[in-house]
Amino acid sequence: RAKEMGNNNYQFYTAAMNERALERLRIEGDLRNALERKELLLYYQPQVDLRTGRVVGMEALIRWKHPQLGMISPTRFINLAEETGLIVQIGAWVMHTACEQNKAWQRMGLGYLRMSVNLSTRQFFQQNLVQSVAQVLEETGLAPHYLEIELTESLVMTDVELAVGILNDLKSIGVQLSIDDFGTGYSSLAYLKSFPIDALKIDQSFVRDITVDQDDAAIVASIISLAHNLRLQVIAEGVETQEQLSYLQRHRCDEMQGFYFSEPIAASAIEDLLRAGKVLP
Ligand code: C2E
Ligand code: MG
Ligand code: MG
Ligand code: MG
């Protein structure tokens, strides 16, 4: 098969690979300066209570407005930031900006919402994480329970004992904790029991086909029950249709997040949405 494709294809793949390597190098170089050049920004995606239809939280999602390449998605640069260690600085900026923004919305009378911030592995295991989070809360004046930290199963599983210690320390300063992309990692139920977490976020890959695939429907219903039996809140990610929404409501999922209600949007657009009192249709 490979032989059939011949030499041209080989060259094609090599060229494509070189291009990718070059892009990576370029992005890496540019990422080093992105913070100080103020090219990074946060978008926010509303999280909606499925019983009341009201916005109860937001997830902060980073974007990079590259001067030549345009808007770059975090899927293209977060791993790189993680590998190069730049994530520590970038993550600190995200944490500060998200908390400051949430406090500003509270001051503007736009409501008391929870702000979720994603942490990556290196950031989570950095020496002074808990102190730095506490410091951001103090600097911004945001009450701790309005901050939620999202972690993935694989992050926690990197070093379970150490992770549980850090999670307990984070709980002791009053922040909320959730497991992101739940169901896609390798955490065992035995560990889940010992994590001092508040919520599970069902990964969008399970939500996508709940109305057409019986297995996905069963998995989502089971995660909702599991969460509730462990006294955890549960939030579905990637909800795009009315049918998915109804399924989640029938199964008593607590919250949803997804394009059906809103894509991640800029802070000013969030303000418009909150002022308009947008609720789930
Ligand atoms: P995540 O934390 O699981 O975030 C949810 C992703 O799903 C976001 O992608 C969001 O735009 C997308 N999404 C939301 N609703 C829908 C929907 O209805 N349909 C579909 N198809 N997608 C939807 P985004 O913004 O590209 O972020 C990708 C990932 O990058 C995040 O996944 C998170 O793991 C990471 N990330 C984003 N911001 C940060 C950050 O500030 N720090 C760190 N460490 N990671 C971040
Ligand atoms: Mg997340
Ligand atoms: Mg997720
Ligand atoms: Mg993810």
C-alpha cells in the first residue's frame, strides 16, 4: 500500500510534517511574547441550570489573537505551553483575569456567578499553587466559592496521593473543584470516592450522540446517577440541540454548557446576555 502511494506521497508527507514542525517552532517563539504583547484573551461560556434555565456560571476559555495567524484555539497551543513551562505564567494570567472579571460582573450588578478555570498538569503540581490561588482571590476580592477549578482525570491520576493533598488544600481555602471531560480518562471509581470534588463534567463526546446512540445515552444517564449518588453536581458539556437538552433534563442532569445556549463569547457579549436576562428556551 505504502509502495503504491509512491514517492510523491512520501515527499508530500515529509513536506507536511516539516510545515507542522515549522509552525510549531514559530508558535512556540511567538507564544513566549504573547502575554506581554497582550495577544491572549479570555472568552466565557455560560453554564445554565437545567431546572431554572438561568445562567449560574461561566467557563473561562483562553484564546490567542495572533497578529498574522488570527484567532488560535487553545487545542493548538495549551500542550505547547505545558511542554515549555509557559503554562505557569499563562495560567496565572488566566486565573487573575477570570477572577477579576467575575468580581467586576458582581460589582456591576450582573449577578453572583461561578467562574470555572481550567488547570493543566504542570500548573496544578507547581509548588505554590494553593498560595497563588489564595493570593488572586485576595487581590481581586472574589469570594472563594465563586471560583471553580476544573481538572482532568488524567491530571489527578499523574500522582494521586499528591493530587488529593493539593485538592484538600484547595478545598480548605473554599474554592469549588470539578472533574472535566469526565469519562475519557483513567480514574477509577475507588479514587473518585476519595477526591474532595464538587462536580463532574460529562465529556462532550458522550453528549454528542445521546439521542441516536443507545450506548452513549446509557453512559450519560449512568454518569448522572453516579454523580448524584456520590453527592456531586453534574454538568453536561457540548450540548448543541434541543433533543440533547430534553434528554439531560429528563435524566435530572443539573447543568448544561454548549452551543445550544451560547458559544464561548467575549466579556462584553456576556454582559449583554446577562443584562438581557437570557434563559434557556
Ligand atoms: P474544555 O475545558 O473541555 O472546554 C470545553 C471546550 O468545548 C471548549 O473548547 C469549548 O469551546 C468547546 N465547546 C463548548 N460547547 C460546545 C458545543 O456545544 N459543541 C462543541 N463542538 N464544542 C463545544 P476550546 O475553547 O477550544 O478549549 C479546548 C480546551 O482547551 C479546553 O477543553 C481546555 O482543556 C483547554 N483550555 C482552554 N482554556 C484553557 C486555559 O485557560 N487553561 C488551560 N490549562 N486549558 C485551557
Ligand atoms: Mg473545561
Ligand atoms: Mg471538557
Ligand atoms: Mg478538554
